[in-house]
Amino acid sequence: MVWRKKISNIKISSVLMISVLFWTACIDSRPNRSRVDTLPFYDEATFTPRWISPDDVVLDTFHRISPFRLINQEGEVITEDSFKDKIYVTDFFFTICPGICPKLTANMMELQDEFLHDDQVLLMSHSVTPERDSVPVLKQYAEDKGILSHKWHLVTGTRQEIYSLGRNEYFIEEDLGLTKDEDDFLHTENFVLIDKNRHIRGIYNGLNKASINHLIADINTLKREN
């Protein structure tokens, strides 16, 4: 009888342990749960993480997104000041893209819905065909997709500025080592996360659901950091 009691206790302990492990796994898989306490910083196209304290003076001279001047779907001028004290996610698209852009827009829409009532978080999508994507075209696209202008800016401008921002500021492409100019088409599935000081804090595959969940978690991490 004693040995049967011991086996029973072992079985109960095993069940409890499995239950705890299962519960922990479920918690860790929640999309809004932070993976880390703080996010790294990035300053070049390889996206090698730089683990720097957010209050380190080295950040005074660290790479940050340069000033810009663009126009959104409402015909409003959008500059770096439009994102002052804001966290934002940015990507590059064009309105008649038949390939990845509809999926990118759908996943960016998830971010709009997730942070709809959070005034700390904004979104910005740059047109890579600005000669075609005029303000009226962007306005119609926004209306068709349910994009809210107070939360998500669709921006156009000069091709030179947009392509320079994409390649030299956000490091949005992954074609490392290849020399490109504005005549080479810019097309990428990446989303980039920018903090309140215009520092790059993450890059994500905008086509991948798990990556979008990680982005949501990282945005929440940034909110606590700031």
C-alpha cells in the first residue's frame, strides 16, 4: 500500500508540474507580453542591436531619424515635430501594389486597432510612387481601407526625400552591400519601430503574424520605458 501511495503522489506532482509549465507557456505566448525589459537601439543597416541604457549620454550623438517634411492624405504637412513625444511605426508602400502591400496594410490596421485610443502611438506609411500617389489618391485609399488620419499618416513627397529616408534613415531594406540610388525601386515588407526621441528600436516582418505580435509587445515595452 505504501508503494501505491508513493506512485500516486508522483503522478499528482507530475500533473501539477505539467499544468504549471503549460500555464507559463500560455502566458509567454500572449502578444502583449513584453519579451524583454528594455529594447536595443539600432544605427545601421545590419540591425546589430546596441544595448544602451535609455538615459546614457551616448544617445545624444546616436543615430536618429533626420528632420523631414512630407504631406499626408489630408493635405497636411507632416514633419518630425508631428511625432514629438510619440512612438511610431513606419513602413513603405504604394497604393496600386498588387503583391505584399494589401497584407502590409491589413497588418498595420491591426496596430491601428490595437492602439486606437492610445495617443502615445502613431503610424506612418510612405508612398514609394509619390509621383502617382497624390493627396487625393492617398485620401481615397485611406477611406477605402478604414485608415484614420489622426492615427495613421499616409505620406507623399519628393521621390528623393522618401527614398533617402527609407534607405539612409530607417535602413528599411535588407539588400546589404548593394549600392542603390533613387532610380532603384524601393520595396520591402519591413516595419520599423521608432521611439519618442526618433531612435530606431526594432525592425519587423510586416507579413508575419508572430512578428506583428512581437511588435505590439515591444511598443508596450517602449511605453513603460518613456
